[in-house]
Amino acid sequence: MTNLIKVIDLIASIRKISQLNLPVSTSFIPYDILVFLYKAYTDQQPVNLKEFFLQFKHSEMGVRYHLKHLIEDGWISLSEHPNDKRSKVLVMSPLFISKMEKTLHEIAAYIEQQALLASNGISPGTNGNGPDGIPPHIQDLSAHNNGHRPLVI
């Protein structure tokens, strides 16, 4: 297997692990929104709506659609900007933070598992993972996604 195929397999596995915990469905828009907001959260940078919409190359209508659903589903909320009462900032809910951290830990564990297998000369697909390459203990977690509805466009 070439390195490029391994990279594609890794990207696909990261997407699948993310879909188990996050409301990302098949669209990249909510995925991009969640990744952007979590990065801002870890950098302790408040994100106002104007700055938020400037970050994406997706259509503004598509971003608004998915942002609306993320807000309605309790993943994100709007709050007054601490320094400018005329402006609103996006705030990540405890659900969002915990699910994103869980997802990141699962992705890190998956990458470590793949590196360990490779260092032992075992190729992916022969390691007891499910047919989609995701370990069964991670696949089983999909039943515990707090009832969020997937966002579909």
C-alpha cells in the first residue's frame, strides 16, 4: 500500500470516527464549523459572528443553515460579546466540548494503534477492525451519541 493510500485511509477513518460523536453527517460544513470553533475555544479566542462567516469558503447560506441547526440542537449558543454589547459571540456548549474531546481522544488512539500495527509489520485490514477500518470498541460508541440528529443538507 502506498503512502498516499494510507493517508486517504486515515482521512476516511477520522471522518468515520467523527461521525460517531459529532453531528457532521455527510456535509463538510458542520465539520468545518465544529473544528474551527473548537480551535478558537482551545486558543481562548471569542468568535463573533462577523469573524465567523469570514472563515469559510462554503456558501454563506450553507454555513447559516448548519449553524442554525447546531444552535437549535444545543451544540453552540449565541451570547453577547464581553467587550462589545452590539456584537454576538459563538459559545460552545458543554456537550460540544465533551464530544469533541472524546472524538479527538478516539482519533489519537486510532492513529497510535495504526502506528503500532505498522511498526509490527501488520497491514491495515488484518487487525481485527470492522469492515470500515474502525476498531469495534469505537464503533460501539455510536449507540451513545446523546440522541443528536445528524445534519443533512
